[in-house]
Amino acid sequence: MNILVYLEHDGSEVKKASLSALSFAQALTHGPDDSVRFLLIGENLDKVASQAAKYAPTLVLEAMELAHPIAERYALVIADAVESQQADMLVAASTSQAKDIISRSAALLGGAMASDVVAHARVGEELQLDRPIYAGAVIATVVLKGSPQIITVQASAYEASPPSDSTFAVTPLSPNLDNVPQRVQIIDVETKRSSRPDVTEADVVVSGGRALRTSEDFEQLVGGLADALHGATGSSRALVDGGITPNELQVGQTGKIIAPEVYVALGISGAVQHLAGMKNSKTVIAINNDSEAPIFEEADYGLVGDVYAIVPDLIEQLNSG
């Protein structure tokens, strides 16, 4: 089996989610004729390619037109690479970027696709894939019929692949840009720089919910506790919709799917859509003034009370200890 793994990066670092996708792909190989390679796309990729080569052989598609992951361009380039490399399968992490790009590639390739895979098993000659439906209330087991197969996996379901003791080959490819659309141009990218880790890669995540009334309160309570625990901040959709937190912090079915070692939920009731994004967390701690909140059914430790009264004392004790 010839597998390509779409590699996400920030221009200098490989995204941890893609290393989880690599683990999934590597688990499917079982013979000398099987291969797993990264597919790296962008501009000025020397640093990223060097890092990627510590994990797997890497194919590099580099061009000025590919500096930003614009879906209508990347989808065509990826589909072309899958066909030219005669890949049997395209794998990616189930991220916001992949949901935009990889699904378009699947449509162009005309194969069979399964998204948000959380487990797999080989039964005879069949590869069975488990994926959540109905906001995680049901796990469906599917078998793909068709080629190539396109699969996105939830990074929280697979451990990140460790680096190898040796360095793999980096192979540049010449992207065919003749038919790549130029209708979309990136004028500027605005993002808030933060010293905190990314919510998808942190071992500890502190999230705030509807109980937080302002952005200042969120930063003081959720941000303060996250800093005390050397963790990342997350948010429920209610705060994003209310303009209190940015979309990039949203945890849930329509946000980020995470599985940190510790997840702290402050004032989050625990709607099924939110639980779908964090239910695989190793340890869940919840603080909520409603003793009947669904979040307590998922929590390993729970405290009933007002986050405005409890969290400042907790931050003070952590910082003084």
C-alpha cells in the first residue's frame, strides 16, 4: 500500500496533529512493498522539510503560489500528487484546514472518503474504520469501497509518531500550476501571538464557558489558571458566538477536537457538542454552579460553585506554591 500523509505546518514547525496522522498510516503498513510518505506543500520549506525528514520520507511541493493553504489551490495540487505518485491512500489529521482542503481533493480524485476516524481494525482483507456520528453519541464502523481512499483521523485518537534515529529522504516535486485557480489572494493574516501553547497540542487545557461574562474575565480567570498550570486556553462555542473569545480557541464538534492529559472546564455546562471535542481527555476537572450540569457526568473531579469565587483563590494557591 502506497500512502501519502498531508503534512500541516506553520512555516517552521511540523504540526503535532500530522504526526498522529502519520501514526495511523504507519499502523496500516505490514509488508516491504508498503510505503508511507509525507506530502509537504508551501513556500520556503527547508526548515520544515528537515524536521519532517526525521519522521518519514518527505515529498515537497514548493512554489510562491502555494505560500498559503488556499483550498482551491491545494486541493488540485494534492489530487495531482496522489495521482502522479499512484498513491492508494491519502491521510490527514482532521483539522479545520484539512476539512477545507482534503474534502475537495477527495471530490477531485473520485475515490472513497471517511472523516474523523478514531479507530481502525483489519478484518480479513477489509480495513474497518470507526468514526463518530451524531456529535459522538454513536460510533459508526465503515468500510471504504473505491480507490484512492481518503481518510482524516482525529489527532486525539492516535499518539504522535516519534522521530526516527535516522533521517529520511526529502524529494522535491514540480507542482503543476497551469490549472491552479488564482481567484483568491491572501492580503493579510491577522493572528494574536501568545506565549501559551496551542490548544490542540497542550498537555493541560483550561476552558471557559457561558459563566464568563467578558473577555477581561476570561483572560483573568481562564487565562490566569492556564498560566498557573502552564497550559493552553480553550472556549465553548457560546463565548465565541458572543464575541468574548476568538474562534481559534473553540473546543467542540464544530471547533477543535482535543485530548489533553488534563482538561479543566470553568462554567461549562457540557452540551453534547462540546463534549464531542474533549471527551477523550485523560483527566477532566469541572467547576460549575449547577450541580446538575452534564459536564459532571464526564468529570473525574467536580466542584459545585461560582467560578468567580473559586478560581481566583485557586490561582493564588498555585502561584504561591
